[in-house]
Amino acid sequence: MRRIFLLAFIFIGFGAFSQNEELFDEANSAYQSGEYEAAASKYEEILENGETSAELYYNLGNTYYKLNRVAPSIYYYEKALQLKPGDEDIQNNIEFARNMAIDDIEEVEQTGIAEWVNRLISVFSFSTWAILGICFSVLFVILFLFYYFSHRPLYKRILFGSAMMSLLICIISVIFAFQQRSYIEDNQYAIIFSEEAEVREEPNLRGDSSFELHEGTKARVLEDYQEWSRIELANGAQGWIKTDDLRKL
């Protein structure tokens, strides 16, 4: 009975994968033909089926960009960047999409060693750093075994140095992986989806309106309270906004 259930599960999974592959090809064809609404619908259907990838998010961002829909375009480019932080195509296209946004938020630049370390960590995603850590740990074991069984002094010195270097890179990769994971968990970002959204001093309609934001603006979510979210912009400005006006990344 267990074997039958397992086989059925495998066939269902394979069928879903094949269906998503077919939908992806159809969406790409629709995009190339200029049928952007149809392409977006098929890409979204793949997401509803539970499959995600940087390429899927990137294609969705391109599709909504063609439809002049600022917020979803930026949102999906940001989702693609979460999976491929250093991808130049995604970075270039998201800049084009941001130019369509009304709000021009000047980012407060970080300086010093902290900025350099943050840039280095953001080169790869959490999973990529973790994979690098595993690969270099395996390489360390192999090199150390060769060192242990080698009899020539020159080879032993080279192998020992290479093994220690592999171990060092392994440790750094693991640390960066946890730093990247911690950064994502501690920094919840969102994209404004409403055409206009008021940011207030308090989480209620009685609070004074501080400023307005428009679709496509990126903000960091500091906390949630009932139907309100307290956000912080890149320039340091803070306030409360209706949670329905944004979509968390």
C-alpha cells in the first residue's frame, strides 16, 4: 500500500512539474507575441501551483513592466533579486522600473567597513552561501586526507595550506549564510501597491497625515498593528500605513 501511495505521489508531482513547464513555455510564447496580459496570467498560474524561481519572477517583472504596471513590476524584480542578488539583468531592469515610480526617495548611504561587508554578503543568496560552505568543507576533507597520506614534505606543505584555506572559506561561507538569513528575517520589506497611500503619525485615521506614497515605492516594515503597518523609507522617514496598501516581499 505504501508503495502504491509513493508511486501515486511521484506521478502527481511529475504531472504538476510537466504542467508548469508547459505553462512556462506558453507564457514565454505569449510574451514574445506581445500578449502580455495572457503571459502574466500564465506566469501567475505557475506561482499558484507552488513553483518559484528567479527566472519566473524576472519574467513576471518584465511582463508587468511592458503593461506599465509599476508596483507588480518592481515587486517581482525584487523577488527575483532575493534569489539572485548579483544578477546584472535583474538589477538593470529594476532600475528601469523604479524610474516609472513617482516617489523619488533618496537613500541614506552607508559608509565604512560595515557597508563593504554588507555588499560582500549580498553578492550571493543564503542558499548559495550554504552550498559554498558545504563544497569547501568537502574539499577540506579531501585535501586533508591527501595531506595525511602524503610522504613528500613539499606536497604536505602545499596540501596542508590548501586544506586550511578551504576550511577558512568554508567557515566564512557559513557565517555569511547565517548573516544573510538573519538579515532577511530582521528586515521585512514591502512594495506600495496602492496608487496613493497616506502615511500617518499614528495607526488610525485620526492621526495626522505625514506624507503620501505612491505605487512602486519600497519600504521596510518595522511592525504590524491590527490593519496598520509601521514603515521606514530609505531616507529614514517613518510612519503608519494601511497594510492593504502594501505587499510584503
